[in-house]
Amino acid sequence: MSTRNDYPAGVPCWVDTNQPDPAAAARFYADLFGWETTDEMPPDSGGHYFMARIGGRDTAAISSIPQGAPSQARWNTYVRVTSADEAAERVRAAGGSVLSEPFDVFDAGRMAVFADPEGAVFSVWQPGLHRGSAAVNEHGAVNFNDLHTDDVETAKTFYHAVFGWNALDFGTGSPAWTLPGYGDHLEELTPGLRAGMREMGAPEGFEDVVARVMPRGGGPASWGVAFGVDDAEAIAARATELGGSVLIPPTDAPWVKYAVIADPAGATFTVNQFVAPS
């Protein structure tokens, strides 16, 4: 079990999915991952926001599709910032687009929705009472975020200007986004983390990784979400039984066995089963 109480600025901190039928999606994910889901919106609000929890800890959410947003179901990545308004200024200056101006979400926090120069949509979160995903890196919990792009050089310039990220290639063929100093933060939370990573063969600097870069694979530029699972084969089979689709069957890769799945409404996500190097 891994619990987070807060995030530094520049680190992905939250995920949610926009769904045409949030209640049906909540049932799908609750069955698939064992989530506890509760609709946090008042009955007369005209919308839904199901908070998903693992052992009482927030990990993700399932939302109605916001007015004016694309009708396609999708997963959304939120990056922690100290000021959503200042982030909007940086996005504009770096050549991105502000799709939704910064606005308050009750007393939970303040957010905005942006698109990078290639069109990949992402959000930022300036926390109030809600600090982000508390349950992470365990079965059913958010595990990683990926930018799918074929224009890595433009992405490097943009995300460095907006979040201070650097792109490092650890020999996997696709670079990873790193945030200088993030490893120091993790070491404070978990003393000995760096040493443990080295013992498992992680390269120098891996502790600063906050997200990955992946090829588009013929699809649009986008941000993707991954969840940790104990058994990728079992999750892929169960997703099919529940009406989802397996887009990439369970596949072995360094450190993980992963699968890419679409839920019944078409929102895609990845599941990662950690596999210790032999």
C-alpha cells in the first residue's frame, strides 16, 4: 500500500475520466479495480462526479462530460501547480492553448484545462482541500502518466517552459519527463528509496521521473493514464467480461507486464503489473 498526502509543483497529481454515463462507468471500474465509488455532486446539480477510493483513500474520479467538452470518453491528467492562473500565462507564452480558463472547484482547489502545441489536452490543479491522489502505485491505483506524441522536440520546449521538466532517455527508446529535485522529495518520504532503485537496476536520475513520452502510434497526441495491477492477464480478461476491449494484450516489457484497455464508453487506459528484474 502506498499513500501520498501531497505533491510538489510540476508532478502529475490527479486523474479523472469524462463519461457519457458516469454511473455505468463507476460500476465498470468498481468491479474491475475494486474501487469504492461515491457521487460527490448534489442531486440537483445536473452532473455527476464519482470519487473513486481504495481503502478510503482517493485515487481517481469519474465525471459527467463537461459542457462544451468533446463527447468522447477519455481519461484526464492533472499536474500540480502553485497557481493555475500563472500556469495559463506560461502555456500561452509557450505556444499552447487555454481550453478552459482557471476556475475554482468549490473549496477543493482551482483548475484549468490546456492543450499543448500538438493538441494533447491536460489539466492543472492548484490544491485547496483536495491535494490529489492519496492511493498510488498499488493494485487499482494510479501508477503513471504518459504523453503520446510524435513531436518530442516541440514537447520538450513546451513542457520545460510550463513545468520545468527535462526529457531524459534511459535507453528505452522513448524519453521520460524528469523534474529536478523530485527524487529528493521522494527520498524524504521514503528514506533509502534511491539505494533501493539502484539495487533493482534503475539508472541514475530515474528517481526524478514524473511521466513518460510514448509514440502516438497512429492516434492523436494525448495524455494517457496507467493503473497498477497485481495480475495484468486477469484484469484484461475481466475488462472484456465487463464490456470493455483489450487494445493491446498483456505484453512483457522492462519492469512491467502491461495491457492497454478501452472501457465500454471507449476511454483508454493502461494497466501495469510490476515484474521485478531477474
